[in-house]
Amino acid sequence: MESSPSSSSPTATTKKPIAIITIGMAGAGKSTFVQRINSYLHSQETPPYILNLDPAVTHVPFEPNIDIRDTINYAEVMKQYNLGPNGGILTALNLFTTKFDQVLGLIEKRAETVDHVIVDTPGQIEIFTWSASGAIITDAIASSIPTVVAYVIDTPRTTVPATFMSNMLYACSILYKTKLPFILVFNKTDVQPHEFALEWMNDFEQFQAALASHSGSTDSEGEPTYMNSLMNSMSLVLDEFYKHLKAVGVSSMTGDGIKAFFEAVENAREEYEKEYLPELERARATREKSLQDVKDDSMNRLMKDLEIDRANNPQGALADRWDPNAEEEEDDDDTEINIIDRSDGPWPGQYVDVTRARRHDDENINWPRPG
């Protein structure tokens, strides 16, 4: 009997969207980079689904589908909890994380219509990378759809060997913390080409030569300083780390290198499916087994305690019975949807192109007449 083409499960052939989590130091150009890849994907007629997780930003150069500012009032958080700027951002992100299951639900609804989910993180890198909320958001996204971390680097500032080494150490720590496919994005190549960085990554002797020629590498007696010796040693340690990194140079201003970036993203999808996903499933199975063992142990101890109690007080067991019909329903305060998906309809402050506006019956608009 001939097999029907429709006999295969549609979910087996459905290609999930890939999430791009942009991380980088303050001023590296993360939001501008997100705007550029957003523009590129629109030009390819594959608009992305964008999340803005920076509650303190006053303006973003793109229209996010989900914006943390629609849910959390950053200024009010600082006022209510008596916090400074960084504490306010961290607390706002923590509050938003409590509703992140709704965000995942909205992403799943769009999974069949979008190919890319882009996440713009706060400018203070440590708030996202080293906080509990940042880890929860990263793990939640990575457990739902293929995910890649794009670490954005300010190329002009990286020409200094010490700054370059600081960026590489931070990239290394984030890579091993997230255990996700990782792409180094050398931004602002229109100001400073990134070839020097690739040379330093591929040949540690080139980096050591640049370090030796930099001012301040020796003390008054001509001996290498402590920092110079440390960075020399770290360049040898990170030599193996560089071999497993994908690096691309882009210009968020001109759009140069964006196509190469998305080629690296597609390669990262394969890496996710071959390496990260099996490890995620093994970790999930281990965690579920551990939780089940704890539940079984608690239940066994509870049953033993009940047996002892009933043996010592037989009449007390009768008093423990209750009428299930007399139970009151608990109020569920978590049913209210607070996350706003801007792509579902108009929102306050939405840009409207009046040249294409059409009047609807439900709109009470009275346009002023001239004269």
C-alpha cells in the first residue's frame, strides 16, 4: 500500500524559530545591533519576534512585540523598594520573570509564523548574566526553542590588549555558564575593522607582541608588570577556548556583515540540536528523577507518621475526615494576564501612519475641519 504524503506528523517537520539573546557591555551597541538585524529580516520578508528586557531604556530603535516597560514601571519600582538604578533594573527583571511563562506562551503561538526570536537584554551586563532572573529566562527560552547567545563587542575599544582580554574572559565565563551556542559579534567595524582581533585569537604570539608594544607593559626597571604577565598567561589559556568560538564582524550602522552573522546563527542551530538539546534532555530527566525521589521519600515518611499517630490515637483518625463538598475554592491571583503582545493589536503610544489610516465604526475620531 502506498504511503500518503500527509501520513507523516506535521510537528515532526515543523522548523522551530531560533532565539538570539544579545548580551554585551554597556555601550557595545546591542540595541542598535538588534535594530539592524530586525531591519535585515524585514527586508527578507521574515519579520522577527522581538523582546525588550531593558526596563530603564527611554527609547529603543525598533518596535518590540513584548516590552518589559509595558508590564513593569521601572521608576515606580525604584520608588516603592527604595532602590538605586541597578537595583531597580534587577528588581524589575525579577518581577517580570514571575510572568515569563506567559511570554513563552505568546512565543509558542507565533512559532509557526516567525523564524527568529530576538531578545535585547539590559545594558548592565552583570544584571542579566549573573542574576537568578537572567538564568531563569535563558534556561526557559533554551528549553523551548533553539537558542544562541550573541555576545556584542565594542571593536574600537578592544584595540587595547587589556580590554580585549577582559572581553574574552567575560565571553568565556558566559559561554560556560549558559552552555549554549555562542557567537562573538565584533560591532562597529565601520569605525575599526576587526581583523586584528581575529589575528589575536588565532595566534597568541600576535597578541603577546601587541601586548609588549603597548605602553605600561614594563615597570621602571624594564621588567614585565604583573598585569602584563597575567595577560600573557591568559592568552595561552584561552587559546583552546578560541578554537570553539564563531566570530563575525558587523557594522550596525552600515549593515555590513549581517548576512555572515545569520549564517553563523544557522550553524549554531545545528550545534544546539546535536549537542545542547541531548544534554538538556538528560539534565531534565535527572532533575525529574531527583524530584520524584524526594516526593516518594516525603510520602513514605508521612505515611509512617500517620500509622504511628493512628496507633496511638485511634479516635483522632476519625476527626481527620472532611467533607470535600464543603471546601472553598481558593482565589487564584495569578490568572490575570499582564504581559502585552503588541503585535496582537494597537497599544498606547503606537505609531500610526496617518497616510494609510482608515476610519472604523468603533473608533470615535473627530478630525478637525480646516477653517
